[in-house]
Amino acid sequence: MYPPSGEPEDYVLGEPHNEATSSAIGALWELVVTSVGHGTMKVPRVPPLVFEVTAQLPADMPDFFRTKGVPLLLVTARAKRWLEEAAAGWVDFDRVRLT
């Protein structure tokens, strides 16, 4: 059953604050990524959580980014290696090529 807004985050944000749950969860962080205009891509039908970009990227490219018209999280190979260690079992990847 979807919340009235239809937005999945409202399963959490649409409910009153619960201090016991908040304390049990501990600190949470949000990843806010830079949006850059380095190309477009075709998105697979069932995307994984994160896409590794295989194209040669500019040296100043952030490790986590989005690109115009693609609302998915893109990462460099360096970020993928880090995520594979830090979030093993929690993140799925697929390779994409920016055009």
C-alpha cells in the first residue's frame, strides 16, 4: 500500500517523530551529489542502485554525480571500489557509457 502522496519517503517522513526509534537508528546521512553535463545515456529497464561510468572522465569530475536528464546516481571507478568495500552487500552496480 502506497502512502497518500505516492512517494516512498513518506513511509518515514509522513509519520510522527519517534524518539525511541531515532535513538536506536543513530546518525543517518544523505548523499547529495553534484549534477554535471557530461553526456547522456540510455537507462536499462530495471536499473541497479548505482551505475559505474566507464568513459574517460575529466580529472576534476566528482566521484559521485548525476548528469542532465538521468535521475540516477553515477560513480567513477574509484568511488565504485570504495563502495564495494564500505557497503559490501548493500549496493548493486551496472556499467554505463556516457555519450
